[in-house]
Amino acid sequence: MVKSEKEKMITGELFNVYDEELVAERGVARDKVEAFNALGEKHPEQSQKLIKEMFGATGEDVEVHATFRCDYGYNIYVGEDFFANYDCVMLDVAPIRIGKHCLLGPKVQIYSVNHPADPKLRRNGAMGIGKPVTLGDDVWVGGGAIICPGVTIGNNVIVAAGAVVTKSSGDNVVLGGNPARVIKNLK
């Protein structure tokens, strides 16, 4: 049985980014994202209802500020008491799972997509590879931080503003720098 490009995407295999089904799904997500961003903070109940419909799963208490961007939406899973500040981007080719009581500062970027090293496969962004991203409970990601594909961040972790997280971390630490490293242990 031949896998669809969407099945390849979800299972972390090399997939065609321009597959018709995936392009159509990104179009649907863009329409929802644009509707969400147009609501802004004037209609918080409507905007948060739209986020809950767009994401794969959420807790009851979820707050996302406009502007927000994502690829599909259905690959984003957030726990209870989630907050994302202005201008966050979540490229959710593979699942992005965020635990309970998590805060994202402004302009945080979470990427679950990568491209192949082979330049022929990478040309025009035509091929992608999904790598899930997971944030544990009680994670605070400071403004402008970037979480790269395949990263898992433990519980009770603070990611300093502007950090570029390229490797997974355990629990109870502060990560900072580019590339991010443990700069402090938390009790």
C-alpha cells in the first residue's frame, strides 16, 4: 500500500510539501488563521472559540493573541491554562504538544518541519520532513525564542528570550543562548 503525502508527513517521512491535499488543508488553515487574526482582541470569546476549533486539542482555559500563524492547526495540542502572546508562529507539520500551565512570550516560533540536506530535494522548498516538538508542563518560553524541529523540553523549564533551542532538555532548568544550553538549574 502506497502512503499518501499526508501520511508520510505525519509519520516523519520525506513528503511533498506541494501535494494537492496538503496545499488545500493549508488553505483551510490560512482562512481560519486570517479570521482569528481579524477578530483580534475585540472579540475574545469568538477568537478563542476559533482557536479551540482549529487546534487538535486544548484545555478549557486557552488564550492566544493575534497575530498568530500555523500550517495546519490540527497538529497543535495544548493543555489547560495555555497562553501565547502576540505574533507567535507554530509550523505544525508534525505534532506540537504543549503541556499544562505554559506561557509563550511574543514572537515565539515553534517549528516541527525541516527540509532535507540534499540541495536537489530542498529546491523550492518542495520536500519536507516532520519532527514533533513537545513542551512539558509549566514551561515559559521568553519572547523571540525559537524551538527547532524534534526538540522535547521537560517540565518546569524557562527558555530565555531570544534563545534558539536545538536540543532536548530535562526538567527544572533555564535554557538560554544560541544554540541554547542549560544556564541554570531550578529547584
